[in-house]
Amino acid sequence: MLSFLVRRVGLMVVTLWAVSLATFVIINLPPGDYVDTLQAQADARGELMNDDQIEGLRSRYGLDEPFFAQYWKWISGIIFHLDFGQSFGYEMRPVGDLIWDRVGLSFFLSISTMLFAWAVAFPIGIYSAVRQYSAGDYTATFFGFVGMAVPEFMLALILMYIGMRYFGQSPGGLFSPEYQDAAWNLGKVLDLASHMWLPILIIGISGTAATIRITRANLLDELFKPYVVAARAKGLPEWKLLLKYPVRMSLSPFFSTVGWLLPALISGETIISIVMSLPTTGPLLLTGVESQDMYLVGSFVLILSALTVVGTLLSDLALAWWDPRIRHRYEGG
């Protein structure tokens, strides 16, 4: 197991370096740079920027330096000082501050949505598998397909209209106008809770529907295996048999996807966040891409890549802890 960890950590370092370089190459592929974007915006407003202003801005932001000099300036700051650079589009504010300002709400929203999806999906999926082809199974299957088929942004628009029309709730956002810039207090927490249920429901419906289908399929695959038949023949109570063996084995695929949760906790649902005006990290990334804010976009992608790599390792370890067959395979390797 120790040799496995050492190999994986070494591969993580190489992977993150390759991702950082590829990311910096990709965000520099579009023609022009941030100053060109500023110039285009000035032209659209009927303003003029002379050559001295343009060159001064490029020199100030380091855009006149060679590609590898810019890359080394960015990556060395991250490695040695945890400095992700400054954002061009946000008045040279530190990128780390911009990202972490929104991480808290993104994290809370994603965790709440995940817990909601699991709390609803696992019992329904288990019931649907145990009562295969029953009325409840057909009902769960129908709503599962509907949940996966309906676009989330359409559902968001419908529920926002209903909330505003019939419940008088402000459409979009996580806070009422009077609490938008207020300091944290009990009133603001309660206001957040009153707004949070809608994005949790919208984002969670698709995940819940998919989880129901996966749970049902995995459990059906386990219910008729020889070890289940043998345990039932020995007189083991059905509920104990179900929870101790087939349900446990059917949940292994969920442990293998734990690694996807870490980047999802930070990035969130970008489209839903834009439609509902949620102050999460997704819209921040989109704004950075549109304005060619290279340090903001590069840092964001690098953070998500690092979380993906670390999450994959944690997923492998969790799966080995959950399933002894995989643990023995790691120990043997």
C-alpha cells in the first residue's frame, strides 16, 4: 500500500505540472490579450487608446514578456509563495482572494445538494431494485427519466417564476436585497436558508434521478449472485441480508466517483449560477474567460485539476477501505 501511495504522489506532481503548462498554453491561444480586450471595449464606447497607453498597460501587466517568462512568473509564485497572481479584470486584486471569497457559498451549496441527492436517491433506488417491476419501480423510473431529461436552466426559470408569482420571493440570488451587503448575523443566515432550498432542489433533481438509476442497476446486479442466494438459503433475515451484502457491494461505484466531488464542490453549476444570479465561483470563471484574464482562469483550472487528482487518490483509498477485494489488490501490487 505504501509503494502505491508513493507512485501515485509522484504521478500527481508530474500530472499537475503538465496540466499547468497545458492550461497556460490554452488560455494564450486566442488572438490578443487582456489589453486588446480593453481596447475593443474602449472602441465600442467611442473612446481612443493611444499606443503609449497600450504599451504601458502591457508592460504593467507583464504581457510584453515572452511566453515562458510569463508562465514561470505565474507558476513560481504559486509553488513558492502560494501567490496566484493578480486579476486583470478586477483591478489587479489577488486571484486567491477573488476565488476564496466565493468558495464558501459554492462549497455549502454543493455539499447541501449532494446530501439532498443521496438522502433521496439511495432509499428510492434500493426500493426500486427490491420491488422490481412494481408500481413504485415504474413511478421511480418515470420520474428518474424526467429528471435527467429536463434541462436544469429551464427548471430554474419555471421555479423562479412560481416563487416570485405565488410566494413573493425575490427571483435569483441567495440573499434578499436588504441582506445582500449586510454583515453576517442570525437574520442573514435565516435569509440564506430561505433562498437556498431552490438552487438545491434544481441542481439536485438531475443528480438524484441519475443516482436512483445507478443504485437500482447496481443492486439488481448483486441481488441474484450466488453469495446472496446462499445467505438467503441459510435463513438470514431479508433486511439484514440486503443491507450487509448486496447494498454494500452496490455502493462501490459511488466510492469510485468520490474524486469527482472535490472539483464539483468548488466549481458548482455554472449555468444555474448565472441563471439564478448565485454568487458562486462558476460565473467568476466565465467572466475571466470572456475577458482573457489569464491568471484568474489559469489559477482556477489549476485548482480544479489539483482537486481532481487529489480526489481521485482519495477515491481509490476509500474504495480500498470499502471493498476488501480491491484493498488486497493494492497490497499485493
